[in-house]
Amino acid sequence: MIYTCYEMVRDCRADLPEGWTHFISYYVPVIRRAVVHYAPERAGDAGLLDHILVTIRKPETGIFQSSEQPEERWFVAQVRQLMVAELGAPAAEISIDLETLTAALEPLTMTERQAAWFETMGYSPAQVGPMLRVSAETVEKVRDRAAELIRGKVDSWRRTLLAENGPALGREAAAGAGPDCLPTKAFLDVVDGRTAWRDREMMDRHLRTCWHCVDHFCRMLEVVQLLRGSQPLSEAESVPFRALLGVAAPKRSGWKRFGGG
Ligand SMILES: [Zn+2]
């Protein structure tokens, strides 16, 4: 019997052990992978993972209050946002804002913008290539070009400017949704190959002026990558996390009896 992410979100919202048990088993490994990427120096710090999980568990975090139909990739994107916010980041020595980035990167196409934006998310060209379905060399070239374009617009510059400003730029982009911005589904449709050519054209145009959507799109591609090949925790591996979150052991036989659709 398939227990969907939609059901999990609903059950966690209602604070039912079924929901939390599923969350722990399927999403702790994904959060771990994200921690390894965003805080490699703290990847061995069990306290950090525990802190993130406890934060997610708090109702006021609102992660299970969804206005969109919660499918798995949407949900993981929410978790990722919360996790990155919890990690915090030192302020960049040289700061850059989205307005400057917009002015500098005006000549870039949608995919080129994504290649540049992934640098703010800390992904190497070798990691980004498969996500954008281009070669690592192409990503590298686009980034060099983007770096030169930015250099021409700012007073002080260094090659790591985008990466160092990543957390701040990510926050600014996430907060900057406009009336024409696209829903998560629009990006997932592209990922799933369900987008008509005309819609794709419209998306290209919109993303040329909207970092909120560039960021959103990149984060959905990231989520696909985080979920790929992720293995759920075993029963034994789940036990300490259930204890941490105060989740009762599931009564397996009764799982679906009252569930319904
Ligand atoms: Zn937008």
C-alpha cells in the first residue's frame, strides 16, 4: 500500500505517529544529504541534525501547513529552505544584491542564469551539469562569463563573490515573489517533461527578469538530485529519531484501516 507524501503531511499536521514515522524514515536521509552539502564541516555533528528535526517538528514552523497540493518534491523543498535558514551563514565580506545581479547578468539566458545561480547554492560545475543537462565545461564557461559581467558592475569583486553571498541572495530571492511568478508545479512540469513549448517560452522570458523564479527552479532541480537514490532508514536506524521527536512506535497492522484516500 502506498502512503503518499500528501498523507504524510496531513498526518504530521494532525500529529499522528504514522506521519512522523514515515517522515523520519524517508526524509532524515535526505536532510542528511543536504547537511553534507550545505555544512560539510558539520556533517558529523549529530546535534545539528537533531536540532533541524526538532525545529521541523514544531507546529509553529509551519512546514506541514501547505497551500499547494503537497507532493514529495515540494515538501523536500520546504524542508531545505528551513534547514538552510537554521544553518545560518556569516555575512559576506563583499556584498552584492539581486538588483546588481539583474543589471550585470542581463545578457544571460534562463539556463545560463540557473548555471550562475547554482553557484550561490554552492554547487560545482560537475554537480550542476547533470541538473541542467549541459556539460560541466559549459557551466564553467557560463560562470566565468557571469563573473566578468558582475565584475564590470561592482566596485570590489572577487571570484567567490556569488558563493559567499549565496545565503543572503537566496533569502532575498525567496522573499521576492511577484504577481507573475510561477508555482512549483510549473517547474516540476519542466522536470517531468510535461511542459508545452509555448509555456517554456513564457517561462524563459519570466526568468530573465525574476531571480525569485530562478531560485525556485534551481531548488526544485536540487530536490530531484537530493531524492535520487536516497534510501529510507531501517526500523533500527529510525528508533533514535522517533525517541528524539517523541513519536510512538507505529502499529503497523492498523496503518491503512482508517486511512482512506
Ligand atoms: Zn518570478
